[in-house]
Amino acid sequence: MVDAPEDHSDTLHLLSIPAGAQIPRLADWAVPASIPTSPENAHLAELALASIAVAYDLTTNYDVADEDETAARVKRLHTFNSTLQKVTDDIGPIRLSVTPDQAAEIAEAARAIARPATVVELAPHIVWELLDQLGHGEHGGWTQDSRHPDLVCACGDAVFRLTVPAPVGR
């Protein structure tokens, strides 16, 4: 199982699903999951209870020196993971139902992920000069996340955004 990131990372990229795409397998799973006597329903109920237990563990303090409580929390987390896997197995492989245009959009996004841009470093003295011009040169430095264009001063202000305008005639 893979953790669901909120943003791209060095090892995982988020691929947006185009608006209007359908996931037919979820509907197929929802029918048996709604029948009280089905295994899918039992697995979903187990997952709900395990989720409640883990949520309680995450929202309450405990003495980490208490080995029994630590073991119980680890067991509840293991139960959550195993029941989530059961529900995932019940759902089965996920496929999207997309139009040709949506498929092309997904393919282009995947190609963009597969061919990352070449990193070009900006000389630090240029950044220092820009910080000086903007009144932030005395604040002791900056940070810049390569996934976002904003350069943030050590004082916490987003000082400027790195952009490259296209040359005329191109």
C-alpha cells in the first residue's frame, strides 16, 4: 500500500483524473458491500470499527512507557491495515472509464512526469542581489522548494516568484 501524498515528491507524483472520468468497479463493489450478509459488507464494517479505534488512538495521549498500551495501539493499527487491505482486495483493480480526450490528457500528464525538466541552478549572488533590492538582504537567507516557484526569505515572506518569460518570436 502507498501513502497518499498531498503533493508531488521526489519518488511519487500525483496524476489528476480528468473531470467526468468514471470508476465503474467501485459501483460494482458498492452493491455487495451494501448487503448486510455479504463478506464485502463484513470487511467494510471491520474497517469502520478499526478506523474508529485508530482515530481514538491518534486523538488521545498515553504514557509511551506503558508497554501494554503501546502493544494494544500497535495491534489496533495492524488491524486497521489488514482490514483496509481486505476492502481494497474486495474492490479489486481500479480502471477508469474515459473518453479519448481524457485518455490523451492522462497520457500527456504521465509523459510529463516521466520526462522531468533539467534543473538549472541560479547563482546565489544573483538571489542575494534580488533580496537586497527588495529590502530583504539583511534577513539571513532564503528557502526555495523546487516544486514551487516562490522564493521565501528567512523572515518568512514570499519575496519573489521565479519565472522565465518566453522570448519574442517564439
